[in-house]
Amino acid sequence: MMKKISAARLVLPFAVLTLVGGLFATTGVAAGPGTVSLTVTAAGKKDTSPPLVTKEDVLFFVNKERTQVVDWKHGEKLYLAVLIDDSLESSIANQWGDLKAFFAAQPSSTYISVSYVRNGTAAVAQDFTNDHELAAKALRLPLGNGGAFTSPYLALLDFMKRWPSSGDRRSILLISSGIDYFRGQFEVVNPDLDSAISLAEKGNINIWSIYAPDAGHRSRGFFVAGRAQSFLTQLADETGGESFYLGIAAPVTLKPYLDELALHLSNQYLLTFKPSGGPKGRFTRAKATTELPLVEFMAASEVYLPAAN
């Protein structure tokens, strides 16, 4: 039975990303002077399509204090980065037909890039484009050996640090075993994972993950694979995305996962509020909720409040 976790929370040069509007936001994502934006996904119960959500339907809390929503608008342009772990078993490429169909079904307002995770970096095979057929041509067999066995979290950091922001929605789809060969498989806390979560929250980037086993023998162990899946779940949970997996086996098909991802991406909103970050800026807990029946929100568990001017 497909298992799904819903969400509420070595660097080498690689191909230069095309500037799509502004520099990477290191101090929060500003939607206007003195404001910060947060991407909120509206989800219907039992994976149904939710109704339209208006600003009046939204309750927003920062550090448990009710905070005024300055603006609430349905997401339009989306930058979706697909990161494929090069350590995966090559058989995962049998599912690329599902991924190509997912690309083709996205609206023209969605810009897709394809990168491969290797040597702790994200090597870009296709930069952001709304020519979805062109993005699909970048899909290939994972290498499954050599330098591919490092850390997907270092690669996420590498990619996000180089990713320009225009204030539009940004998401990453990571297809990986989640195993960190650089740090080892027995650490309770992974500092690179924590850093990737913080950088994603700071840049308002939702991370979605699909688990697939890699070509290494370690990935076949239940303990190691289970720990890696918990890392992928934490990554998605804390950044406002979702993690998909089917035990520790390879997915029979990616279609159910991608269908649900498409549904979520089509029901996203940008929530804008005025923060109070103090003289140095800080991370703080945030929660968006609604009293609409049969609707729940998915969003990053923390937001970064930039330093007050």
C-alpha cells in the first residue's frame, strides 16, 4: 500500500543558472517593502481538490500571535527544480515516462529545470524553461556509482545557494534514497539536512521528495533505508512539501505521486505579511490555518523574519 507523509515542516562548480529575476534572497522573500511572502498549499481532505480560498478565509499566526495577512493571491508563475540522485538504481528510468507526462501536463506558467545530484553538487542538465518537452529531453539513466554516493543534502544546499529568486513560487522535487554517504547512516541529527531546511525556509522553497533505492548495498538494509526516509520526510515536512514512498522498495509507478504533486502545485497561494525581525533577523514558528470545512494548509513550519531597517 502506498505510504505517504503529509507535510505542514566537496562543492564543485556546475552549470550557471539563468537569471530569472533578482538575486537569491538571503534575508527572506520580499513581496514589497517591509513584507515577507510564504507559499501556502491548500489541500482537500482525502486528496480531493479544495475550493477556492480567499483572504478572509485565512488565519495566520507568527509565534502563536495572530498576524494580519497583507496580501493573499493564487500562485501563478512557478519555478520547479527536479533533482535526481545519480546514485539511484538505473531501473528508476523505467518510470521516466510518468515524469515526462507530468512535465507535459504543467501549465506554461511553470518553468522546469532538471539536475543530477553527484559529488555533493547539483549538475544542471536543463536550465529553467517552460518548454516542457525540452525539459523532458534532459532525463537520462542515473549513473549509480562512483562519486554519486555522497550527500543529497549537500547537493540541495549547492543548488539553493545558486538559485536566483524573483519572488515567485519555488519548489524542488528531489528523487533520492535520502542516504547520506558523506555523513554516514547512524547519526540521529544531520547538520547538512538541517542547513538545507533552514536555507529552504529562508528562501520560501517547498521541497517535495520521492524515495527510490540507490545502487549501493547499504540501501537494502531496513534500518539505513528507514533512517533515510525519515530524513526525507523531515525535509518535506518542515519546508511545506510532501514525502512519498512505498516501504523501502522501488516505486512500482511514479504516477500517483506525481498526480498528487500536480494537484498541490495547482492549489498554492502566496501569503504576504509584515514581519518584525528585530535588529538581526530571526527564524520563528508560523502557522496558516482556515475554518473552511474539509480544507487544510501545508506550509513551512518556520519563516525567516529579516532584520528591521
